[in-house]
Amino acid sequence: MNSELQGRTPTIRHGYVIAAGLALGVAVSNGLGRFSYALILPAMRADLGWNYTQAGALNTTNAIGYLIGALVALNIVRKFGASRLFIGALWITATAIAAMALTADFNTMIGLRLLAGISGAVVFISGSVLAASLYPRDPTRAAGAIAIYFAGGGVGLLLPGLALPPLFAIGGDGAWPWAWLGMGLFSGAISLVIATAARQVTAPPPHAAPHPWPKRPLLATFASYGCYALGYFAYMTFIVAWMREHGASNTEVAAMWIVLGVATIISPRGWTVPIARWQGGRPLAGMLLAIGIGALLPLLGASPLIMLTSAALFGQFFMPPAAVTALVKKALPPVVWGEAVAAFTLLFSALQLIGPVLTGAVADQTGSLAWGLGVSGTFLILGAGVALLQPEPK
């Protein structure tokens, strides 16, 4: 097939297949490149002698890279085109993941996590534009394609949840390099499939003339998305460490992470209709409410029932970007979708920097992760309330 669909709307099945292929890019950039660190973190802390502040700093560095990547995408997505950026950044991300296996030096790891953050943000943003470009004249199916794309992160959660706990049960804490190497090799292999999907999408053309876009009509969504950024990352960084502190076994950790991944994968089925039909910020509000409740539940205890319920609710956490992307598509012309999504991601990236290192520092001072997880959930609930202030774009 030609590298572009030459402006034709894809068939229903073909478009969803393309969206699923693009979704594997989110699995690499966010699932494997970012969030799988939470599963590897306890073994790295034990084997390398890190404290919580160091552990949080490594993820904060990844978040700094994500911020830089959002800035890069904001300035070059129109010039180079979404497909080219998506494919190139994908290969860089896979390489950075695999390279983590080759060093035990903290500073080198900081550099690799920074690089994975930069390239991961470019993958995430450019892929959002490609997904939003499917079904340009069918809002319901377009919402479905967008939701499928963002749910790809669940694949990147599910696979490590299945593979890594058994690896550490067999190899002990010293097996963490094999975890990074395996994820990097897998990322490189599926990048071939992902690139094929990306080449089949007609996105807004590169080198388009500048087109200013209004920010004021989306202010409530910007504020709500900021609360989401402040709230979600502490959970994804430290929830496994929280479970370990409370005596969870490898099996319980694996079960929680698998439920988290499955919930992320199936969440598009529940949110496609709300994204397409609910007015204004209501879809985003519903998502953040569910995620916030999921983040607060562990404060009641770390029993398997509580943790599995928490994971099922928090597993909606890839849907807020889908709601924002759909809102951008409603409110703005296609030529600025990439820049608008990049602007939201830039805000998100800047505010999420606070979460992991602050939570780690508070844990070191208090001897408990409870305060950090509590603040995390509170921000998410607050974001749900703010999202309700977002009117439907005219």
C-alpha cells in the first residue's frame, strides 16, 4: 500500500487496525519506556543501594525529557510531519530502553532516561495526530480510533506485568538488566509493525502556513489536565514499592499490574461513546474521578481486593489524553492539531515533574508513601471538578 491513503477515509475495519498498530507506539513510548520502571524499581533499589529520592529522581529525569520532547514536537511537528517524527522517535526510544541493561552507573542511567523521555513524548504527540486523522468525517468512529490509540499503553503495562515478576522470582534483584534488555529488544521488533501502520495515515501536511489558534476556550481543560499531570505519576512510580512495603508477594504484584494493563486496554470500550457524545469537559471529568478514586484506595490498605480494585479504576489513566485530543479535534482546524496536542503535553510534562521526586522525598522524611499517594489522588479529584467547567467548543 502507498505510504499515504491519499485523503481517502479508511474502511471501518482498516482504520481500527491502523489505530491498533499506532497504539503499539504508545505501548513502547509510555508503557515500556516510562511506566515499566515501577516494576523494575524495587529490584534496582535493592541491588544498587538507592534511596527513594534517587529512585524518584530517575523517573523525574524521564519526565524532564518528556517536557523537552513536548517542546521539540511543538516546534517541529508541522515542519517534518507527524509520520516521520513518529517513526524516528520510536526507534530512539527502543534503543534507550535496551541500553539501560548495559550500565549500572547512575549518571548514565539519568542520561538514558532523559533520552527515552524526549523521544517518547515525540512518539506520543505525533501518534496522537495520526490517530486523530483517521475517520475525519465520522465523529463516533474517530473517537473510537483515538481511544484505541491511547489504550495501547495498556499493552505496555500488561506485558511487563506478565514477564517481569517471574523474572525477578527466578533471577532475584540482580536480574533487572535482563528486564531492560528484553523490553528493548521487544520494542525494536514491534517497531517494524508500528512504522507500517504510521505510513498509511494521511495527517495534516508538513510545511503548512502558520495558523494561530485560540487558547481561551480550552482554559478549563488546560487547568484540569494540569491537575491530572500533578496527580497520576506518583501512583505509577511508587505503587509497586507501596505494595512491597506492605508485604505483597510477586504473584500479588503481577496480578495488580496485569489488572492495570487489562483495564487500560479495555477502557476504550467504555469511553468511546462518552468521548463522542458527552458535552464539553464531562468525559474528562468522569475519567479523572475514576482515576482519583483508584489512586486513593490503597490508603485503606494493601489487601489483594483493594489493590485489584484500585488498579481497575486507575487503569483508565490513558483516557484523559484521548478526551483532550477529541476536544482539540472539535475545537480547532486540522492544521494545528499537532501544535495543540503538543501544548497540552507540554503543560502536562512540566507539572508531572513535581510528582515522583516530591513523593520520594516525603517518603524518605516520613518513612511512608501514604502522604504522597494521598496528595496524588486529591489532585485527580480536583481535576475532575475543574473539567466540568469546560463548555462544549463552538
